[in-house]
Amino acid sequence: MDRQARARVDLECMLLDETKEPKALPLSLLENITNNFSPGHKIGSGGFAVVYKGVLDNGTVAVKKLSNTYLYEDKFWQEIECLMKAKHKNIVRFLGYCSDTQEEFLKYEGKSIMAGIQERILCFEYVPKGDLLKYISDASSGLEWRDRYKIIKGICEGLNYLHTQNIVHLDLKPANILMDDKMVPKITDFGVSRCFKEDQTRTIVTIVAGTPGYLAPEFTNGVITFKYDLYALGVIIMEILTGAKGYHEAGEVLERWSSRLETSQKLQVRVCTNIAIECADFNPARRPTSIQYVIDRLTETESTETRDQLDVYLVELRFPVRTNTDEHTVFRLIEKSTKPWRCFASLPLYGIVPSRFTTYTLVVTTQQQERLPEETEYDLILQSSLSGDKKIPTSRDQSKYKKLFDEAKESGSEVREMLKTVFASQEQTMSAVSHFYLIQIRVFTVQIRCCFQLM
């Protein structure tokens, strides 16, 4: 078996075994599987290379043939250095490379000379669905939110892996994110990437390559840090959310998505919008500290969706709280929202929480409804004020507690607040007697400014 045949078998084995390491591949094999780099096999091109489809017996690969190899020799080896370290489900898999130089007689100014013809080629897994650019649209059409969120999360996880391997991509953009047949995003094109040393956090360069619109503003001073990629990530997330680059308020983005979102997805859209805004801040110091921090924030929206959703039918919504002061605390729970539909009974709700380390449970009862809206958002405010009088008894007379808050307001005493947002959605159920509606309640603490510790 000759070298080309052995290399073909090795490449086909790589498609079946993801643990196989990238290998040097002969030029003859790459010419064979691309039909000598024929136009019919061409699937894309960029400033530095043309990409061809390579056909094997058991699958397809992508073959990236670099242009002007004499000018970009350093970029070739720099890209290989990064690719050998980049092994993740959200990064296009690197299969091999070819560095070939052949001597040929050529005519130059009437003379015959011996010239070296260089071929610099990279081989990757074939990602069939094209780049992310094809799937970017505004909120009124295109991919559903669930698919867009998975793409955002996948890009973040791939970029986080690169940063843990000390790789700064430097040219992150939708055209460099490919989609596989399951719409899993995969980062590609490491032609201008940099591999930092173990403890290195920045470098200064004289020329910064990249794509306008995704270049971090600090490119003008030649400083490259991991936050360079964060800026591009913010631009991309906003494009996925809205179909366009630029600044958009979270409320504006939510409004665009209002007709296509489930109740449980609103928080994710808001969080993703805020992340995009923070990442694309012109000041690197105000961007998130790391991609892992971004992933943690995204993950919290997922756990909230599953952990904090309560199925409630004519039962009580409970908030266990504990004071962190040595004084008694007077509280009241009131509705901020002015909605036509009311799902809670007995509000406002008043009470007294004794001194430090005493637990008190606030109980809110839901009311039976003949008909609920499909989804409703409510704001509840938990107010608190300290009381030095430890002899105040717990009373069923709610007016006494109201008087305490009125007196605190008149005397200028501090009244602190905890804003809690409640999302309620309905699910119709049947019984032998009548129709009932199941209220699904999800509670989010939006702002904490009080002396309670939520259990």
C-alpha cells in the first residue's frame, strides 16, 4: 500500500474515531479527493484561502487551500499551533495538514529558473449547514428562540474552551461559525488567532487583523487580551437576538420577541440582551471578567426554568425569610403591578419577623379563577422597616402593621424593598365536576435592598 492509500485509510478512520490525532497528509491525496481542486468542489473562499469539499468512501471533509503562501507562511504554522490544541464539540475538528514544496522549471525574464512551488493546505471535518450568517434574522421570522439560545450557549462554550487553552481567536464573526446538521455551532478559521503562554494575559502588536464591526475598539492601540473576543461575542449575540448589529435595550428586544416567546423564555432573552450589551462595551474593563462568567449567567436561566417553576392550584405561595439584625423587622408584601387579573388573595400582607436567626414564612394564597390569561407577569414588593420595640406582638389586625409603616414614613425611618417578579401561566385541566386552571408560578428576585435573607 503506497503512502496516498495509507493516508486515505487513516483519514477515513479519523471520521469514525474522534480520538484520532491530526496527521500530515500528502498533496496527492488532497488533490484526489477534491478532483484536483476543481471548481465543482469549491464550497467557500476568503481573503487567505479557498475551501473545497473532499469526498471519501465513508464521508466528506473540508479542504482549505491557502493562497499567497509565501506571504502567509507564518499564519499557516500559527493556525496549526492553535488547531492542534482546539478539541471541542463547538470547534470545527482539525483532521490534518499538508506542507508541500515542489521544484519546477519556469521562464522568468527570458531565462529558465528553478522555482519552489509551495502548497499549504488544512483539512477539517465537513460542517454541512453553512455559516451562522445564513440564519441571522430579526425576531419576527427565522429560528425559534430555543434554537437561537442553543446557538448562543454553544458559541460561548466553544470560545470558553479556546480561552482555557490560552487561545485568542481575534476574528470571531458569524461567517466563522459553522452549523452542523443538528444546528450545533462550531467555531472555525484560526488564521489570525494567537496562542498565549501559560500565564500570559495580553500582548501588543503593530498590526491587528480582523473584521470591521467585530473588532474591539482597543485594536487601535494594538493591545490584545481575552476581552478582545468578548467584544465580538457581544456583537454576535445581539445579531442573533435582533438580526442586526448595534445597541438595543432589553425592553426593546423583549417587545420584538413578545409574540414568539413562552413565558419561561422571557428571562433568557433579557439576560442574553444584557450580556450582549455588557460584552460590547467600548471599555474592556466593563466587559464580563470571563466567558465562564457569561456561561454561568446563561446556566442560571436554565436552572431557574426547571427549579423555580411551581405548579400551583388553590394552594399557597411561600417565602421563607430570616432577619439578619438584632432588631425586630416589620414587613409588608404588596402588589406593584396594576393588572386586571388578580391571582393572589389577602394582599397587602403584613407581619413582624423577630430578631436575628428567626425564620418567618410569608404565605400568599392563590385564588380560583374562571379564566386566566395565557401568561401574566406580576411584581410583588417586600418592604421592611426596623423596629426597636421588641414588645410589639404579632397581631391578626393588619391595620396595626399599616400604622407602623405610616409612622416610619412620617419619621423618616428607612423602608427597604425587595422586588420579586412572578410569572404566571395557565394549563387547563379537567375534572368530573368542572373546568379548573393550573397556575404555574415562577418567582425571580430582581433586586434586593432589604434586611431579609431569602431562604
